[in-house]
Amino acid sequence: MFRSKKKKVGTRKRREAEAEGDEAESDLQMLAELRRSRSRVSATAKGSMSFSSKRTSTGLLSFDDGEGKSASKRRKMRPNLVASSAAEVEIRVESTGQYSAEMLASLRSEQSVLLPSKQLESNEQEDVEMSKNRVTFGVQSGASSLPKTAEVIEEVSAEEDEDEEQNRRWEEELMRRGGHRAPLKPEGKASRSRDGLPTYPTRRKVACVSLGSVLGKLEKSLESTSFEDERASRELARLEAETALIEATLKQQQEELLVSSEEFEYFQEVEDFVKGLSFCLREKVKVITAKEKNVVEERVQRVGSKRHEEMHGVALDVQFYLEAGRLQRAQVVSIDQLDLHANDHTMDYSQRSVRLQKYQQHFAESYVPSPCGPGVDEDLFADAIDEINSLEPVYGRFQEWKAKFPEVHKSTYCELAQEKLFAPYVQAELMYWDPLGVADAKTELGKSWSLDDFAWFRLLHQHIRDTSRDNERVNGPLLYQIRDVLLEKVRVAVTSYFDPYSSLQARSLALVLEEISRHDYTPHVEGVVKTLVTTALNSFSSEAKRSVLIAIDQNTAATFEDVSVLARYQSERFNALQDNLLTLFIALPRGKIAAAAFRCLLQVLHHLLAYVRHCQDTQMMHLVPTATQVVRQLSGSSYLLQILSDPDQENELKHMMELFAPYLQTAGQ
């Protein structure tokens, strides 16, 4: 191992070093002579050919088993370079072929050099072994004169010189970096200088690294390590965040998948439910429509037969009195409306007596409503399953859908479907309901009829919130049932069998309209209300024109009591017409509908005014007080003036009262 030495040494040490250097130089000269002798021997062996480990000779062929291969190689001597482990040391190696005395002394003390005698003995031994193992091919002419050592002498090839040069440079680089232990080279030939002698690295200067430099390098390494650690920490945090995000996304997707699965299964059940419900309702609607038609036809026939019977009886009685001379045609107003048959002289006196008895009891309500409910065996949905046998489970199923999946319920326009799906149940409940007879319905605690009496209305109305917005009331199946089922049934009834002389029907119609207005549905069903009210007003106008009024004097009334009873009955009947019209007018909502009813009222009053004037002209004023009974009530009350919203209507009503004023005074006297 090389140690660093001081430049100044003692004289004695210098002399010892010079002596050792001289001795080393003599040894090296002996080694050089041995190499030159071996190279000459190898030059003479080119004519022979032999197989050996390294070279072949001309004319000789020998097989070498490789046993002496390692012995025939020249040993390379390399200094044992060990760098200091305490600190990093930079070693500069200079290959100039010159060796100092100190270096030679160190090499001699640390390395053992083969003596020439020992080298020769080893070479001779190798030659003997080579000659024993050699196999010669062909004629061996002059083979005995060839030296035995010719086959084992080798030359150092250029490739090995390049390898040695690369190894030397590699070692120099390691020593220059400092602090690294030079690895041992494999056995081979040492590099040679220009004169053929082996060269050894020499150390001229050993540089020491300062503590500050070492600390600086350590600090840089620490900074680099800290930076890498920080970068790795950030990368780890990023990966953890991504992992957490992926886990959250996966969990969310699992939840969404679970919800989607539940939603799919739920809507599979809803689909089956709706299909079964639709199939059932298609069959039930046919039955419900047929039964409703039968009920309406029965009421039309009943009301129509009574009206026809009454009109026919009046016509027979008037014809009888005309033929008997008790009445004159001039006394009968609207006589053209009577179906008088001149050739019909046959009369059932028993029926006439019954009519006369009815006339004597004054005019009374003739309409009797039919039963409002079906029998026990009239449940149309009794054969259906429990899920669709009534409106309540069906409505509950759709409300469950709305609560679980409101967006789907809204996007599929489910409320529009509910309008059609609920209608058959409402029609079935209203099948025997008579809208023109509800005023006579017997309710609990003395209350009049209301929409709350219907089970379907209570069920559908329970989820409506009391808010200022009309969305809950306008949109939804309840409005459809009010407009297209209930009011449609009222319209059919008014069109089919409405009797303007029936106080019960007028009060029932007014009650239905008041209930619609009380629940704030009138603005949304104005078209339907206008249609049915117009139909009712047309009935009042036509009946007022067709009313038969009889003018008699005091003498006729005293002479012919039956004629007086008939004339009074007809006047009372016309008064009932006026009362019913006023009842309906008061119940109507203000606006165009009420204005139309007011015009109809004026028309009826004009017919009455014409009758009173006719009585005055014919001097037959006996029934004028009875005929003007309703007008007298209107003139004495300001209620009608208060409900009129248009000043023009007030002026028209006042003008009408002024026209009746003279006749009212005459009736009072």
C-alpha cells in the first residue's frame, strides 16, 4: 500500500532508497534479457505447426490439453493501490516509464520478483511438458534441431495492449476521483513502456479533501434527498387523493346502481299495475257509460211525461172552457202555444176532477228526484282485484310514485294520465247522482249538500295545499274530475230534463254552482259553466214565451170557480218561473254569465208586463195582484240592486220597476 511521504527526508534514508533502486534496476534488466531470448526462440519456430493454447507453428501439429496454460502465461504485476478510507483522496497517476527511487524501494518491499534461475527452471519444465503432450503431423525433418521452448513462447498481442491501456485509464480515473478502492485486475500481461519494460503507476501528489468540501457535498446530497423526499411526498399525497376520489366515485356509482336497480324493479311493478288498470278500466267504462245513459233516459222520460201531461191537461181545460162559453179567446194569453183539437170532444171527467183538485191546492213542486245511490249489488268494481277495485288504492299507488320519484313522475306527465285513469271511478260514484235534485238531499246535522259529500273529492282534495299559487288547484286530476266529469254530468242533466218551473231543480243547480265557486274552480271551468247556464237560461226564456196566462174579472171569478182556479194556478206557475230565475241569477258569478242571466230576467219581466197591460186593456184585473207578486217583492227590496255590478243594469231594473209601479198601486188598492 502506498503511503504519502514528506518531501524532506534524511540522508540515510536517501542512501538506502538509492541502494534499493539500484538493486531493482538490475533485476529489471535481467527480466528484459529473458524476454528478448524468448522472443528470438519464438521467431525460429514459425516454420513448424502445432496446436497449443496460444500460437501455432508451421509444419507441426500438437494438441495441448491446457494443463500448462496457466503456467505459460507471464504474470502481470500490479501495485496494490488502496485509497484512504478516512476521507476522499484524489490520486494522480503519471505513466512516463520513469520510476523514482522511493517507488522502486516500495515495489521491492511489497512485491516479490522471480529470479532468473527460477524463471528458467519454470520455462524448462513447461517445455518438457509441452514436448510430452505434443502430437506431430507429417514429416518431421529437422525437428530435432528445433528448440523445445519454441512452442510456448508467446507474444503480447495488440488487443491485450489495448485492454491493458483501458484498464490503466480506468484505474487512473478511479484514483483521480479519490476515495475508491481499485478493483483487482484479472491475470494478464502488464503494460509496457517504449523499451518493452513493464510500467507501474507512480504517485507524485496526493490531494486531500477539506472538511468544508465534504460538508458542502453532504449538504447538497441532503438538499437533493430532501427535494426527492418532498417530491415523493407530493406524489404520494396526489396518489392518495386520486385513490380517495376513485373510492368515492366507486361508492357513488354503487349507490346509483343500487338506486337504479330499485327504480327499475319499482317501475316494472308500476308498468304491470298500469297495464292491468288500463285493461280493467277499458272494460268498465263501457258498462258505466251504458248505465249512465239508462239513468238519464229514465229521468228524461219521467220529467218529460209529467210536463207533457200537465200541458195537455191545461189545453183540455182551456178548450173545454172555450167551448162552454166560460172563457173567450181574448182572455187567454199565448193561446197559440196550446194544442187545441176542435174535434176532440171526448174527455175523461175523472182526470179533470183530479186536475181541478191539483189546481185548488195551488202550484207545488212536481219534480221528485230519483234515488241517489246504487244498490248493494251495483258495485261495478267488485270483481276487480284489491289494488284496482276502488279509487283509493289506485290514487295511493300514484302518490307513492310521486313521493319516491318526483322527477320521473313529472317528466312522464303522470298527472295527465291520472285524469283519465281516475275518471271511471268518479263516474261510477256519480252514476246515480242527480245534480238537479241535490237541494233535497238529506244531510247530517242539517247541512246542505256539498262537494265534500263525495268520497272521490275528499280523497283527491286532501293533498291540495292552501297557498296563493293556483298550480296545485289548476294542475292535477281533481280539476279534470270537476270540469269534465261532474260539470259535464250537470250539463247533460240541464240539457235533457231541466224544468224551469221546478224550484228544486233551480235551487239544486244554484247550489252546485255555489260549491264550484266556493272552492275557487269557477275561473278554470268558466267555459263549462257558461254552457250549462246558457242552456238553463234558454229554457227560462222559451218557457216564459210558452206560458199560458188567463185574464179574468171579478164577475167571472165568482161565477165560474173552476175557471178562476185554473187562471190562478197558471199565474202562480209563472211566478215560480220568475223565482227560479232569480235564484239562479243570484248564485251565478259576476261577469258575462251574470249579465246574460240579467237579460233573461228582463225578458221574463217584459212578458209579465205584457200580460198585466193586457189585463188592463180588457178590464180584467182580478189576477194582477197575484201575477205581480214577485215584482212587488223586488220593488220593496234593494238586494237585487246591490248585487248588480253594472250601472246600466241598475238603470234598466229601475226603469222596469217604474213600468210596473201603476199596476202595483192598483193591486194594492
